[in-house]
Amino acid sequence: MSEALADGQWHRLHPLTPLLRGGIFVIAVLGVLIANLRDRIVEWLFGEAVERDLGVPGPPPDFIDYLTRRGLLTVAILVVSGVLVLLLVLGLVSWRMRTFRIGPDAVEERSGLLNRRHRQARMDRIQGVNVQRPFLARLLGLARLKITTAGQDADIDLAYLTTAQTEGLRLLVLQRAAGRRAEQDALSLAPEPGAEQGRPEPPGAQSTAEARSEADRRLTALRGAGRQAIARRLDDFLAPELDPGAAPVESVVRIPVLRLLGAIVLSTPLVVIVVATAVFAYLATHGMLWTVFLYGTVMLSAGSILLNRLIRTLRFSIAGTAQGIRIGFGLFSIVNDTLPERRIHAVEVRQPLLWRPFGWWTIRVNKAGEALAGSAQASTNTLLPVGDRQDVRRVLGLILPELGAEALEAVVRSGLPGRGTALAAPATTTATAARLDFRTLPRRAAVLRPFTWRRNGVAAVEAMVLLRHGILARSLSLFPLVRAQGAGVEQGVVQRVLGLATLRVHVVAGPVRTWVTGLDRAAAMQEFSALAERVREAVAAERRGRDSAA
Amino acid sequence: MARSLGGARLEGWSLVSRRFVWVDLIRLAVGFGIPVTALGFLSGLTGWPLWWTAFGVVAAIGLTVLCFVPRRVRSIGYQLREDDLVFRRGVMFQRVVAVPYGRMQLIDVTRGPVLRAFGLSELRFVTAAATTAVVIPGLPEQEAQQLRDRLVAVAETRRVGL
């Protein structure tokens, strides 16, 4: 089935694609209609004319009244339905013109009627393959396959294919991208649920809904077990891991419901909501009810952040597979992302102040080949929404395999909590795993960092550099040197007067904090030279490894 | 005690062309000239002390920055080491960054109209990290071409993937 799509020939996407893609326009048209016909709908629902008393004799100028009086109602209906038909036709044409080809060396996509576009993603440039199942598509048993490459805005988005197809193709592309020959038996060994249903229909065949139900009928007739088919469809609908056969690995962390709720309750947006409510209650009781607009805005934005976080925490799973780290989350639309280790360029373990009594931490990363912010709704930078120290240990061990067991223990023990002392030698040259020696800020840096000067600092562990921050909200950033793009040292006017400097690790953009401010000037220069040297060595070692492998 | 970064431990910086001082002066003169003229015009028109104050403040800042231009241009330097490129710039806010050649994504050589008038080019060393921002302005055209070819050649032998 998926092999049939990956035979190096041009294929079309699923015939239901235009419907799903056009769905947003239909909703927009409906929205406009409802906004204009609000009164009429209310009237129709409650059977009673809405008071239209504006102090003007006669009914107010209603849009529909106006159209009816002018005898234009039919014209308007025709125009609206004409636009809808046009959109549908355009959608169909764009679907017909949109083809993709999966060859041994590249994934290609052709699209466009007037502006022909040909996009090619070479297998060796592919950074990740991501299956998304939006709610509407999920109802129809469809999913989209997103192939991310290193360049910006060079992703190939195959929307939509059947769930089984996307899953098979995901595995296939990842295997080819990993430089492995696609082992045919690896696929045939794992007969996916719904394989029969997922057989690609020739374009122009009957509508897929019918095809699917027919396939279902065949299936039930064949096996004589209707229940089984329904259960399978249900499984397909609910499964967080799309392909249990191909990825028999289990998530290394499990987030208990209580912790999930606690983490949501004890978060900044919720504090904002509580404070805003208190302030609003005070203002409203003192005759300033108009502030309800401000209050509503605050509630909406804080609420949406909270909801987003909740969705990203629900049913969260992270597991190591041969193709990379696999992350899944979501309740209604489940997102599965496979992230090869080499795409992780920086890691930050953070503990917000409110989580401290519970010993909870969260892990975020900077990823290479990231689509620009905003467009990456499926992609996540959070690799652990909330977890205890044991979870942190497991996830760090998974995403930073170069960190040995001993070093990992040292990181967890003295990197997460703890305050270090200043050293004589540069911290970035002592690569001992037994204990972590952080080079912290000198006493005079207390002017800039009155609370954290004894904690903030830099340390080296094996092939990594660590930055430690914060006494209230603690954080620890880890940078594998093989991924670092460069080392830097900076100094503003205030730091110059104090004889201090900022050390920075240059990595791809993301949420991780990449600098430490207030180091002694000479120490910062030392650290900078040592770090630059170590990055250089890491790059050279990587090159040697690649040359000998090739 | 030396307090500035200064690159004391790093000898042998290559500097940008002295002609770049003029380019920078022209850019700043335009950047400050427009608001200063506008403010001066408004002040003369309305005679409000507020406008005059704003005019004075902006003009003073502009003049101070102009005075610093030669020093700032002299502060821009780069060094080609065995395996990495070191770049520094800044007087008030100093910055030093070391980027291994193997991390090069691409080299951009651009020439704006003002730069071209002085026969200069701007060379940009792009890595996967936007923060490195290695931009060497004001290189004589010939030198920029040579530097680009050299960087590309050296990066080719030290290239590693993202």
C-alpha cells in the first residue's frame, strides 16, 4: 500500500482533499451570513420579532429587507452559491494539478495551474517527518504528512492521505532518509490495522466515504466479525501511536492526571487570571464596570495559552525509535512528531517558582530545520511538559545519549539545584564527569544579579557545555558541542565598568537561554577561548567520523 | 586592570577599509538628518519649547554618535584562524564571536549604492544560528571577493551537515 505510493511515479492526494482544504472557506461564508442575519435567526428561533426600536419609524435598514425590497434576494443567493461552486471547482482543479512523487533519492511535489511549482526535498536533507491528524480529517480517516527539510519554507506538505498511507510513508521516508534501504519485509511484517481500508483509490473513483464503507463491508464479510471492524476503526480513531507494529517502544514518561492538573493550575497564565479577576471584581464593585472589555481580553489570551498548554500535555508520550525521538500528544487531534537526535541543538531544564514545592521540571529544546514560528502548529519544542527528577533523568538520557550515566547523574544532582564556587581553571576545559564544577559570577556581579550571582554559571561535561541560571525559577541549559555554531563573548557599558562580561553559546533559534551574564572579564575570555577550541574540536571530530563512515 | 574585552589575547586582526568611515558617516547623517530637520522645522513653525528640546536632544545624540564613528569602524575586525573565523566589533557594546568554518551555510557579498560609490562590499558569513551575525562591512571589493573564495574553499574541506 504505501510502497505503491513510493514507486517513483507521480500520484495524487486523496480525492477528499479539496473538501477539507475548502472547509475553511465554507465556514467563513457561513460566518459572514450568520453575522448579517443574526436578528433573523433569533426571530426564527424564538418566533418573536426582536425589538427594533431605534427611535426611527419603520423597520431599520436590514440587509435582507433591503435585498427583498429591491428584488435582489435571488441574485444574492445566486452570487453566494456561485462563489461556493467556484471555490469547489478551484479546489478540484488544484487537487488535480497537485501530484507528488517519492523516489529513492528525493520527495517531490508539483502543484499549481498557472504558476507551476516544483518542489524537491532530497532524502539526505530531510530533517523530520511529521503526521498530523486534524479533527475534521480524522473523522474521515485522513491525515497529513509533513516532510521538513533544513531550508526555511521548503517543507513538503502532503495533505491529505489516508491514515494508513501516511504512517507507511512516514516510516519509508524516514528509513530512506536515514540512508537505509527500505526493507520491504519490515513493512509487510507489520500489517497495519485498517490496511484494507487504506488502499489508495484510483483518482476519479467513487467517493471515498462509499469506498470506505464498501471496504468495511468486504472486511466484515470476509472475517465474519463486524464488531472487529468497528473496533478497529475505533482504535484507528483513538490511537495516539499511529503504528503500533512499527514502533513497539513505550513512552519513557507517564504524566499522572493529578500532576497534569497541578501543573496547569500552578502556572503563570492562571495566576494572571486570578489576579485579573480580583482586580476586576474590585473595579466592578466600585462602579467601573466598563473594564469588563479589558478583563475579557486578558481572560481570552490567558485562557488560550492555558488551553494550548493543556492540549500539549494531554496524553503526552516520548520514546526513542530507530528513526529518532518520537513525541505524541493531544486529545482530539493527535500529533506525532519524529525528531532525529541530530536536530536537537540545545536543551533547557526549567522549574517555574510555583512548581518548586512539588519538584516538577519541564524540558524544552531548540530544533534545527524549524519552520518559522506560528506556522509550526504541530511542531513542539517541549519534550517534557511536566515531570519529576526521575522523568528529567529519563528524557535527558534519551535526547542526549552522549551524556554518560555518570555525567547525567552529576547534571541532575548538581546542575538542577545547587550553587557552585568559582574555579581557578576554566570550567570549559575540565571535562570530568564525576562532579560538576560551575564557574559562577564574582561577588561584584551582585550589583547586576543580586540573588543569583552564586548560582549562575558555566560548566563543562564531556562533549557539552552547561549554563545554570536562577534561584527562584531555576533553569539549566545544555548544549552538545557538536551542534554549537560558535562561541561568543559580549560586554556592554555597565559590565565594562564592573569588569564583567557575557558568555554566549551560538545555536539555532529557540526558547532555550543561551548566555550567562556577569562573569569576570578575564574568566569570560578564558571560557570563550576554551569553548571556541572545544567547538572546533567537536566539528573536526564529527568530520573525521563522517569521512571514515563514507 | 583591563576592563574591556579588546581582544587582548587575540593578535593580528584584519580591519575594514578606512573608507568605510565615510559610508557610515553618510548613513548616520541621513538617519539622523531627517528627524533633526523635521524637528527643527516644527520648532521654527510652532515655537514650542517642547519641540526645541526634542530637537536639541536628537541633534546632540546624533553628533555624539558621529564623533564615535571612526573608533567604531576601527573596532570592526576579523581573524582567520586555523579552523575558525573570529569576528569582533563594537566600542560601547563589544562583541567577539568565533565560528568554525565547518558551520558555514553560505557567504553573501552585497553592495549597496553608498558602499558601491566608495568601491566597498559587505560580506556576511551565515550559520544556522542567527545570533552569530558575522557581518564584515566595508571590505574593498577585491578583498571581499578573495575572502569569500577563501572561506568557501576552506569551508568545503571542513564541511559538516547541520
